[in-house]
Amino acid sequence: MDTSKQNTASKILDALTSDIIQGVFPPGEKLQIKTLKDRYKVGTSPIREALSQLIAKDLVVSENQKGFYVSNISIDDLTDIYQARSKIEGLCLDMAIKKGGDFWESKIIAASHLLAKYSKSENIDMDEWQNRHFSFHEALVSGCNSPRLFQIRQSLYEKSTRYRNLWLQENVTNYDRLQANQNEHVALMVLVLERDSIPAQKLIEAHIMTPVEIIKKNLNKA
């Protein structure tokens, strides 16, 4: 495959992944090739390449003679994904604490400041809050320096985002819940900068699991 085709396939994969995890294509929806071609303005080949890679990511399933569908969501899947995420996040954080240097610490402090400042805003834009929240958590584990663990972490993050959107609106618009969330961020920063690994691991694992019960309630309502 030449470079231009690789770039096109990569862009379609990124765009379709984003649309699935953001709920543009909801769980269980059939992914019509023609619809995808019209949406992304490309031919059949890069669409099929993206779909095959999304099957490997567990975001799409293929049914014989029926086509491609967005993977369904469930409470069991939710729990499994978040438990795996919490353990991977704890492992990455432990390694970052052991290996991270001054530059790593400075990234955490900067990201924490940006998130804390925005969390005090009167009108919070969810996308902006998510970006700052993501940057803070990325900064925490960035000192880990393990490409393999980062791959696993990214895969689990993508899978969890489909569920996390069910929790996010309630979290960000509820002042008490947002404040509790932000207090945990501050506590995490302090523990990490003090290189207090075991309490930091326990807190990050509990922090990652926080949305699960709220999401379960939303799934039961559906």
C-alpha cells in the first residue's frame, strides 16, 4: 500500500473510531458501506480496511452475510473494561513514579493547574473539560515510558469512552460531584509528586472505577 493510501486508511480509521466512541453510530447499529462512503468521501477499500481494524479493537462486529455492526454494550462488559482500566492505570502510574523525572513532574503540575482552573468556571464546556481531564491523566502516566502498556491503555480508554459519555454529563453539571472529582485529582498529584506509590495506585484505581455505578443506573434505564 502506498503512502497516500495508508494516510487515507489511517484517517478513516481515526474518524470512524471517534464517531463510534462518541456515539454518532450507537451500539448495535448496522454500518452500511454506502453510508460510510458518503460520510467520509472515500471508496470501499479504505472503509473495509477501517472496519476490519475496528473488529480487532472490539468496536465493530461482523455477522456472516449480514454485514458490520457497532459492538453492543452491557453491564458485564462495562465492569470488565473499567476493572482492567483501573489495574493498567495503576501499573502505569507505579512505573511512572519510579521512572519519571523533573520534566514529568512539571507536566503534571501544569496539567493539574489547567484542569483545576477550568473546573471552577461558571459555564463549563464538556469538550474542553474532557480535554483538560484527559491531559491531566496522560501527564500522570507519561513517565511510565512503556509503549506496550500505552497501547493497552489506549485501547481500554477507547472502549470505556462509549460508556463514560453516559456518566460525563451528570458528573460535570453536578457541582458536588465535580468538586469531589477535582479533590481526587489534587490528592493524586500530591501523592505522585511525593513518590508515594502504593496510596497513589489505590487512589487512581478507585478514581477510575468511580463512574461505574452511575453508568450502570443509566444502562438499566435504557
